[in-house]
Amino acid sequence: MIRKSNLRGFNILGTVETLKATLFADNTTVYLSEDNDFGTLQAVLDTWCSAVKAKFNIKKTGIIPIGQLEYYERVAKTYQATGHWKNYPQNVHIAKEAEPVRILGTFFRNDVSEAAVWTPKINKLVSAIEKWKVGRTTLEGKRHVSQMMIGGMTQFLTDVQWMPAPRNYLWDDKHNIPVSMAHMCNPFMMGGFNILDLKTQNEAIDVM
């Protein structure tokens, strides 16, 4: 219904269809141009809710102004001062400049800090690694930990957000390591230890 509505949405260079909405399960992101009226979207939502006997939770709505900084500041300042902007819902969350906004696992916003996006994930990963450090884990065990924890816990976010340089867990964060990581990532038959090559994995994910 949204895609067939009179909403203008976004016209993106190189694409055939106008971007009006992306939907996954119960998550919906609607893209409104500057001259779109939220009332048009509200009418579509009201019709849909009436047809399927559902209730749209307007309190969970978030507004993400995009475009030129001047436009964002005009929208944000007006909304923060008055509690509303044009026909948009009143008193809902409006994203601040550089505030990471999560949509289906990906963080969007102008000037988003990768550190802000990755810090919670890295803290969780470091916590898990610290627990493994308590025991006397062998090098073979550390190889499995690297595969399961460092590789597994970061793969999805890496796919959608890229990854900063990881810490060196294998050698207990030592500055002078006895064997280079490039060699350790080689297969067993080449004299390596078949350690997960995060750099290569991230590049492969980026290609996909």
C-alpha cells in the first residue's frame, strides 16, 4: 500500500523504482521526501490497520532527518522546541546529528562514529575472551575460540557495517609475537595454523 501511494519517496540514481519503504517482519522504514505529507502515510497506515485488525504503535516511531545539515537543524530545532514538525507524530524520538540509528542491524546517520557502533560489540567480545583467558587454553584451543567468538560474533555486523582493526588474542596482546599472523593464517599443509584471517574474511564479506 505504501509503495502504491502518492508518497514521493526517494529517487536514487541508477535505480528503476522509487524508494518508498523497506519492510522486514514487523519493522518498517518509510522514506519521505521534504514535500511529502505525513498525513498521507498516516491514512495508509490507518487503512492497513483497519483491514488486518492491527494497531500501529506510533510511540515507537522514530524520525531520522537526512540531507543537508541546514535542513536537519531546522527540523530538529523546531521539533525539539515545539514537539512537532508539520504533520509528523508529536513527541516521538528524533535522531540527533551523528547519533547511530539501528535499522535491521545496520546503523545509519550522518557522520556516524564507527567506534560508537562497534564499542558495544567489542566490549561483549572482550568480555567473552577474558573468560577464556582464565583457563589455560592451548594454542589449538585459542584457534577454535578465534573461529567461534571473534569470527562468529562479528560476522553480521561486519557485513553491514565493516570492522575496525581487531585485538591480538592469540598471543595474549603481546607486542613482540613469535610468529607473524600472516603465517599463522596459512593452512596446516603450508606450515601455518589455519587461524581465521579476519582481514580476508572482511574483504570477502564486502565483495558479497
